[in-house]
Amino acid sequence: MAEVEFSDVSKTFGDHTVIPGLDLRVRDGELLVLLGPSGCGKSTLLRLLAGLEPATGGTIRIGGRAVDALGPGARNVAMVFQNYALYPHKTVRGNLEFPLHMRALRRGERERRVLEAARVLGLEDLLDKRPAELSGGQRQRVAMGRAIVREPDAFLMDEPLSNLDARLRVQIRAEIGALQRRLGVTTLYVTHDQVEAMTLGDRVAVLRDGVIQQLGAPADLYRRPANLFVAGFLGSPP
Ligand code: ADP
Ligand code: MG
């Protein structure tokens, strides 16, 4: 695990500046929620961090090391998307093992990581099943397992609950929180959902048009919003 730091990071698509220049430090082992309305640049920030998209300016550091010149494969971060696509023809074991095939890991080490992820996520009894035989919640757990097996420096989660129904969302949200605390992996969690942010975040950064409006503990943001946008977005009492 490692600290993640954005220093004056900007992103422009054509003549559209999505992120004008952002500073943010995610502490070692914390779960920081990036909260903001649709289109404010949340996914873009995660994609910059993952190396899926080059930043226009600034520096991104993971564990103190600048990663701007590194491709996605060389950044030890794992992304959990809203549209988690499992391989339908592979078993749970095969899905969990897949991210490890690109690594020069011994078979025994691969096996150890897969079993550890299955244990942590309660998937031990499902290792030989295929995705079609799983519930939505179980599939989401496999998606998280694929992130865990890589033993990443950081988790990047992009609205991982948005495809789930309301009841499952509450359950998986609690599981993500418990899992993150147990593993202590630095996590940047993106959502437009205030309840998710307030429930899960050690700290929450409220984003509007690529600019952080306020960063702090959930209760502090709610009680002492920095401006009307934050107050309105969080539903703080007037
Ligand atoms: P969020 O995840 O907060 O909903 P995004 O980061 O997906 O927002 O998008 C922020 C803005 O950047 C939007 O206006 C979107 O249209 C724009 N954008 C994102 N990706 C691209 C791209 N590849 N090309 C052009 N514009 C993009
Ligand atoms: Mg998004």
C-alpha cells in the first residue's frame, strides 16, 4: 500500500478543460471518496491515476514515485469499474487468476493469492462456478477479488455499486468498507451518491467542474459545508 498524490494535475480534451489543476493527497491506507455530480471529472481523475489517459499537466505520485511516464501495466493500481465484466466462460477461479497471468509469478504463488482473495471475499465454495451461476452480489465480489489478487498499492473504484439493486447496494457497500479496513489498501472511491460517500469515506472530497470544493471527514463536511454547492449537494441543514 502507498500514498497517492496529485500535484497540480490537469486534463483537457480538445478545448474542453475537465480538470484545471488539482492537488489531492490520499493517505496511506485510507479510503478517500471523490464525490460529485455526473460529468464533474471523477472517472477522468481515476483514469489519469491508472494511466489509461495521459494528464495534460502536473504530476501523479504513487508511494512517492512519479508515475507520469509509466504505462498502466507499470502502475501497481487495481481498478474496480461500474461495469465489471467477468469472463463468462471462465470459472470464478479462472476469473480470479486471470490478472496474474501477465505476471511472472510461480504457480504456487498464483494459487495462494487466488485462495486468499476467495477467503477474504467468502468465495471459497464458488471457485468452480461460472459467472452465470452467481448472484449479482457474488459477481461483484469476484470483480473485487480480481483487484485484490494483484496486491495493488491502491484500489481505484469507479461507482462500483451503481449496477446493483438497492438492497444489494447496501450489503456490498458494507462489504467494501469492511474489506478495505481489513486490507488497509489506499483507496480512491468515486461516486455521485452522498450516502455512499458519507458511509464509506474516511475523508470525502467534493468535486465540481474538476475543482475540489472541500475535503474533510464526512461529519465535518455535513456540519460545516464550505459553500452553498457543498451544502446543497450534501443536504446539510441551513
Ligand atoms: P464523471 O465521471 O464525474 O461523471 P467524467 O470524468 O466521465 O465525469 O467526464 C468529465 C467530462 O469530461 C465530461 O464533460 C465528459 O464529457 C468529458 N470527457 C471524458 N472523457 C472524455 C474523452 N475521452 N473525450 C472527450 N471528453 C471527455
Ligand atoms: Mg464517471
